[in-house]
Amino acid sequence: MTVIGYARVATRKQRVDEREIALTAAGADRVFVDHGESRNKASLPQFSACLDYLRAGDLLLVCQLSQLDRLGRDDRLIALLHEFGERGVGLRSLTEPAIDTTGPSGRALFDVIAVFAQLRSEAIQVHRRDGPAPARAHGRDGARPTAMTKERTAVAIDMRERGATIDTIATTLGVDTVTVQRALLSNPDGKPKLGRDGG
């Protein structure tokens, strides 16, 4: 297994050393680093090179999951995690213990993500097929639905019960932390329990 590190820094003036040292100390054989604020994947050449370099059985190591959440639209992270699962590439976050797909519990996260990705794909197909006119004909006024659907809430509950923080869940689902907290608190079963800080 080859361990590959990836990091992003906002500007070239920002120190890269700490992240590179942390990733190397955690076992990264090679570290890719991108600079800049852009959310455009095309402007992140080192991330593209990192994806090309990864092979089945490799492990991608990041300091935190948010290093991967600025790579395009909000649902890009879901697609990316799904892609890692299909390619057999592991993922581990140094600061978020719940994000480690090298063990049974972590591999289950990929299963959850795969289900969510499938549900999202089916929802897109239905939306394209029906469009706003049929929706209105069926009594739906086209108002924006809540970001936390039943499927997303189920994913959030599962991740929370596996020890993921609210921030990690929000990043994974592409929503804000308040949305995740509301969904979890409104869960009929009243679980999982949240601390005062939501973490």
C-alpha cells in the first residue's frame, strides 16, 4: 500500500511546511500540495495529479476532510468519496478519526456514501424527467426543498453514530452545520445526542 498525502493552502505566502510535515510523519510516501482559493478543479493541478497517481489499494491521507470540499459544486465531495470506494482507494483524515476507511467501520462509510450517491443520481433523473410543470400538476409548487432529505438525514445519523463530528457530516453532505444539527435534533427517535457545541 502506498500512502499519498494531499494538502491545500490558501496562498503561496501561507506556510506549507506544517501540513507536509504532518502528512509525512503520518506515513505519506509522497505529498501533493495545491495553492490558491479557487473551487475550480482545473486550477488545482496537484489534486488532479494526485488522483491520477492513486492506484487500487493506495491510501489518500489529508489533514482534514475540508481539504477536499472546495473542488467544485457542493456535491462533488460525495461523488469523490464514491469514486474512491469504487477504485479501492482508502481515505484517512489526520484530525477526524471517524474518517478512516481502512477498517471495517470506515469501509461501511463508503457503503453509505455509495447508497447516497445512487439515491442522488436517481433523484436527478426524476427531476430531469418530470421538470417543474409535472411537479406543479402533482401539487408541488416548485419551492426549494429542504437540503436534508430523508436519505441525507439517514446518512447523517449513521455517520454521527459512528463518531463523526457535525462539521465532518456537513462537509460530507455539502450542507452547513446548522442544517445538520436541525435534522439530527428533529429526528423522531431523538438521537444521536448532541453536545452544546454540536461536535
